[in-house]
Amino acid sequence: MSLLRNRITAVLAGSIVVVGVGATGAVAGDLIGSSDIRDGAVHNVDLSDGVKAKIQNKATDRRVNRLAGRVAGLQAQLSDSESDVSSLEDRIAALEAQDASGVNTNWGANPGSTVVDANTVQLTGPTPTSVEILNLDLPVDATKTIEFTYSLADGATYGGGAPRVFIEVGGEYINTNDADPNNPGTDNGDGTFTKSVVIGKNGRVGAAGVVYDSGNPGTVTVTNLVISGQPISFQ
């Protein structure tokens, strides 16, 4: 009986030790720090979903912050570029205005034509007749136009693209009847028409002229000649 009691006591003591160790292990687990973990010992599969989500959120936040920084930088560069373009356009406009201020006005009338005033010429024939200048000295832009308004009287007619305006740029002649000689322009409803043709070439105008060389004899009055945005004065 004494032997059996001793064995039972030994088993109970062993159980107490095991329970004690288990309890001690649980407490130690709560106190594990970074220094207790060997590098590379913890893997993604060992982490809970909550921990994984927090790690992913932090990584996403860092990426978003980096991208936001890049966007802000690009926006600043775009703003600077727009400012530079605006400044450059202003400088070009100022230079063009300054350059065009010296445009020549010494137009000459051939037989059958008259310079009425700074804004108006009349072409009365017999055709052909014209008002011309040898060197207008005007810079022109390929994106802009030649535009003028005309009226027909005393039997004059629009024909073959005339009345017309020509300019010479770098030895090449550009005529307002080049695009469509059968198009008289826009009917303004008051007896006048406005003709407009794209210049199509950058450069500087040398010779220029207002011509009536087709159609019936009569009186053609041309006003409001504008070349590449510059109103032209005939005197």
C-alpha cells in the first residue's frame, strides 16, 4: 500500500511540473521580442490575416505617398512649363509687333488704279491694273492669312480669282486666287465680299499687290487689307 501511494505521488508531482512548464511557456510567449526571433524564421504563412493586412496597408500607404509626391512634382513642372510658354508667346507677339511697325507704306498705283486713302484703293481698268509695292517688309506666319474686303460697281465682276492680292515671300508668290479661283469669298450682305486665304509659308514679304486682271471693266474698291494679322496701310 505504501508503494502504491508513492507511485501516485510521483505521477501527480510530474503532472504539476508539466502544467507549470506550460504556464511558464505561455507567459514567455507574450514577452517574445525581435531579438528572440532568428532572421528569416517567420514566414507569411505564420502571420495572422490581421497582421498581413496591416503590413499590406503600410506598404500601400508608402507607395501612395511616393506617387503623390511624384504627381505634385509633375504638376509643379507643368505649371512652370505653361508659364514659360505663356511668357514666350508674349515675347514673340511683342517682337512681331515691333518688327511689323516698320512695314513700308509707299504703294504705287498703276494706270487705271488709285490709292484713295490709307485703307482704300480703287481699280477701274481697263484691266489689268493694280496697286503695288516693291518691298512691304512684313514678317508673315504660315498659320495666318491674307484677307481683304472688296465691292464691285459699274459692271465690274469677280472672275478667275480677281480682284486678288498677291505677296512675294522668299521669291515665291502667293495669290489669294490660288486656293479656289471660283470662290468670291464671304458675301457680307451689304454689297461687299471678304476674301481670306491661308499664307502657308513663314518668311518676310517683299513685293505685294492688289490686282484686277479678269472680269468686265468697271470699278473695284478694295479695303481692309490684312496680311498675317497686320492691317496694311497704302500710304
